[in-house]
Amino acid sequence: MGTKHWESQCWPAHSHVQISDTPDIDRRKKQRSKTLLHSLNAPIQTTNMEIPPKAARTYGDINDKSSDEEDFADTQNQNVSISVGSHGVRSEKAAVVCLIVLAVVLFTVDVSLGIYYSQQTDAMPQTSEGFQKILKNYQSTVESRNSAVRQLEKEKRQIEVTRWELEHQKRRGRDYNTILNMANQETAGLQTKVNLLTMDCGHCLPGWTYILSRCFYLSRTNQAKRSWTEARGVCKRMGADLAVVDSSVKQSTLHMHIQDRSDPSASLYGAAYWIGLRDVDEEGVWKWLNGKLLVDSFWHNGEPNDQGSSGEDCAGIYPGVNPFSAWNDVPCTHPLKWICEMDSQDL
């Protein structure tokens, strides 16, 4: 006959209940025994036949056997009931123990949570106060930052204004320097004129200009313009010759006098003056009237260029901004003003 072991979490590991058969099997056996007895008794009660001794013995044996089986089944059922009853008692005790333990655990957890939340509730005012302090510090920091940004923008604006003012002062300084240079130039020009007038007295004839111990004559505006050869003839008749401008001092001084006498509305060629320089003997070899070769020249850009079919073999001085870039080669037959030069005299 098979056996089964029942285990429960609340039972000890070594506790087992062993039974012979399940209640359902015993119940079916008992039911079969009763059915067999009923089938055997039924013919006897209806027919009233006499049972042979052997059959009677057999019937008695069957009854005895059935009674024995019934008694055995009842005993087994009782044993099972007792075993199941004992198992139920132990299960109830274990369940009670488990419930008690669970209740203790839940109570402990409940008490712990209550203490924890009580502590948290007590700490909330301090946390709120700390948060408010942090918030105030943050707001103060933000305000300080915004104030610093505003101050920085103000400083940047002030720097920009200062930079503009500095640029303005620089422009004014440049303007003042330009005015000062112009004033200095005018002063130097006037001083030169004064010196020339002072030196002219007793050294040159009236209308002549004293420069580096030499006397120079510039033709007047009302005088007719002449060719290079005719202009030289006029100078010869006055005991002079066309000017030899072989130094930067002579050039700058004569150019200044030409600028003073020039008419801005007149053409460039009309304001030019002949000087004693030409290359008639050999093209490109310029010589002064005293026979010296040209060394220090003051040609305009691109000059001399010897343009025209008849060529340009004579030199003249033209007015302009740059006194050291004022010469040009011109056809000798072209009519221009002239500059004469002679030795100074003790008058």
C-alpha cells in the first residue's frame, strides 16, 4: 500500500504523517462490500430456498469476511481520522505561531515608521529654514551678479565714450598740426622775403632778388612772353644771362617766387619760366649756359620726354605743389616768361 508525506512551512522539517490509504479508496471498498452483501441477501429473501450446508458455510464465510473487511476499513478510517486530527492540531498551532510572528513584525515596522516620520516632521522646520536661507543667499548672489553686469556695461560705455573723445582729440591734434605747419611755412616764407629784401639792398638792382650772393630777375606779368633765344637776349642786354639753377636752395627760393606770382586761373604753360638749360648739342645731354653738365635736377615725373616733331630741347620751371618736381622740357620756340641771373654788386 502506497504512502504520502505532507509538509508545511509552519511544521518542523522532520514532521511527517503516514496513512494507509486515502479516505476515498476506503469509501469505495466499503461501498463494494455493501453492494456484494446486498446482492447475496436479495435472492435468499425472495425465494426462501434452502441453502446447502456448503453454500451456507460459504455464505457465512463471506459474511464473516465482509464483516472483517468492514471492521478493518473502520479501523483504517479511524486511524486516518486520528492522524488527520493530529495533523490539523499541529497546523493550527503553527499557523497561530506564524500569525503571532507576523503581527510582531508588522508592529515593529509600524513603530519604526512612526518614529521615522516623527523625526522627519520634527526636522521639517529646520529644513525649511535652511532652504529659505539658501534661497536668500541665491537671490543675493543673483542680484550681486546683475549689479556687476550693469556696472560692467556702464564701464564699457564710459570706455567707448573715452575712445571717441580720444579719436576726436587726435583729429583736432592733426588739424592743429596742419595749421601749425602751414603757419610755420608762411612764417618761413615771410622771413625769407624779409631776408631777401634786406640782402637786396646794396647788392642788387631794384626789382632783382638776392640769392646765395647772386642777383635774379623774374619777368613781370605785363611783359610779353618770349622764346628761349629771345628771353636770353633780354637778359644779355641787362648784363645778365638765363639763370643757372644748380642747387636745391636756388630751386626752392625761385619756385617760391614763381608760386607767389602765378595766376591759378592761367594755364600751366603760361605760368612757366625759361632757365639756362638745354640739350641742343646732343639729345639727352643737358648742359647749363656756363658749360657745366646737369648734375642735380628737379624734373617733373615723366620728364624730360622730348615730345613733338621739332623736339623739346630747352628747360623751364613750372609752378606746382612740389618745388623739387617742377622742371619740364619744352620746344625752344615756345613763348614763356624768363629768369635772368647776374653777379651781385656793392651799390
